[in-house]
Amino acid sequence: MNKNMQQYLDKAQVLIEALPYIQRFNRKIIVVKYGGSAMVDESLKKRVIEDVTLLKLVGFKPIIVHGGGKEISRWVGKVGMEPKFINGLRVTDEDTMEIAEMVLGKVNKSLVQLVEELGVRAIGISGKDGALLKVDKKYSDGQDIGYVGDIKEVNAQIIYDLLEKDFLPIVCPVGLDDEYNTYNINADDAACAIARAVKAEKLAFLTDIEGVYKDPNDPDTLISELRVDEAKKLMEEGYIGGGMLPKLTNCIDAIENGVSRVHILDGRIPHCLLLEIFTNRGIGTAILNSEESRYYHGE
């Protein structure tokens, strides 16, 4: 058999392998939290949007929730201000909030543009629209960090309406409190709250790490599958630290509130979403409830 024919057969095999996953997740809601390097590197950005658009075209119902931390810091620096963080959360005064909202709006519409270019209808909304995200003021260990919001309510109906009309919603993590003040929201928190509210089948975090490690200094300790009880045990035993701690807490919270599975993926790998969702051997860490098994093998 010539080499060209083998290439085509390999491609056919990939499509056949994807079939049970396409069947299982057809018409199911998938929330993708999009952040990190995959948002800064233009070619990676394009790949992520291609992945999400493909998910939409094969019958999934994806929702993108994006961050913009690196871009916000860049613009805060541009106007001569100093970005400040407490416990990993951005201290957001009135001026910083103004910049954050402008930057996030710009990021939001650039993602809408990329999706539209691929022939899929997208709508970019912020948590302000239709009171999608209602917040209370968030404190970090009792410290005032300014206009940073804790989501207390999600108006899921807006998302359902957009999905029903065949749009791909792209959500910018800004919300309002009861007095209609504007608050910046951690994008991981926003993705989790939205995934819970719409009872998403999957929640995928695109990050700058390969997944969850038992030992962060040893790349061979990557955990490909983690049940909630195991994740809690790792946290209690002190294996999980730094930025992974709040991420994993969010993942557990999502699973315990009806999301079937959560994936932590390395957004620096081109097409990581497709590899995780459509192949028998995923590439990141999947966090599951106790009833779920990760791989279907066409069952």
C-alpha cells in the first residue's frame, strides 16, 4: 500500500475513533474556559477557535468563557500603573476596573470575529447583559481587593436562548452587584458558575500547565484521571499548591453541582481540546464524579 493511501486510512481511523464521542456529546453543553498563553499566541488562538467551532459544527453546544489577565496587565502598565495582586487575585480599583472592562471587551469581540470568520454565528456578551452574572464583593482572606466580584447568581436563561437560536455564546467575566456597580470576575469562577447553571456535560480549562501533578517538580507524575474524593485527598495531603489549588477547588465544586466531568488541559498544545474530547487517550487531567468512567471505547 502506498504511503499516501496509508495517510488517508489513518485519517479515516481518527474519524471512526471520534464517532462514539460525537454521538455521546451530541446536543450536550460544553463550557470552555479560555485563558493563558493560548490567548496571547495568535496561532494558538486560531487553533482553539477552530476546535470550538468544530465542536459546534458536529452538534455540541459550546460556550466560551474567556479571561484576559495578561492583556489587562499589559494595558495597566501602558498607562503607567502598577498591577497589584493579593493571594493571586488582581487588586482592582476604579481605574483598573475601567481598563479591565475595555480590554476584556476588546478580547471578547476579537474572539467573536475569529468564530464568525469560520462561518459560525457567535455572540459576545458580558455578565452585565441581561444580568447574566450577579455578584457580591469578594474579599481575599478578609482583605479588600476592590472591584472583584463573587458570583451569587447566573441567569442561565440568556445562555439557553442563545444556544437555542444556534449561536455560540462568548462570555466576558464582568458582572454587576445589587447597586449596579461593575465588578471584575475571575474567569475560572465565571466558567464554573456558568457550567453549573447550565448543567454542562463538560467544563474544560485551557491553562499553561499539562494538567494536575502529584509532584509538580516531576513531569512523570501527571494524573490523567482523578475522581473527586481522590482530588480532595491530594489537596488535604498538601500535594496541590499555588494556582492549581483554587482551580481544583472550582473543578470539585462544578462536579458536585451537576457538571459531569471537568478537564484541565495545556492550551499551549495545538488542538488540545479535540485531542482530549475525541480520542481514547486524553492528554490532560480529567476530574470525574464517582459514577463516571473517562473513556468510552465505543460502548
